Amino acid sequence: GVWSKLGFETVGRLPKAYRHARLGLVDCLVMFKWLADEPVAKEPAQPKLIG
């Protein structure tokens, strides 16, 4: 669908959560899209040894 083409993912479904005028109770989709820039990969910090 159009939302998938725009980068959204369906992460859940709410059964019968919306009362449509013609269709009655219909499911609602919970959609998600990460909007922040992807973090730049860097080398993991070295663990600090105690002792």
C-alpha cells in the first residue's frame, strides 16, 4: 500500500477499533516509521577493567 511505499511498517493491529460508516467495526493498523537519522556506526567502546 501507499504507507509501505513511504517506509512505514505495520507493527500491530487493533481488532474492531474503528466504526466505519458503511463497513461497521473494522481493524486499525498500528504503523511505525523511524524518523531520526540512522546513527553512524563506530567502534564499540573498550570495557574498563577494574582491579
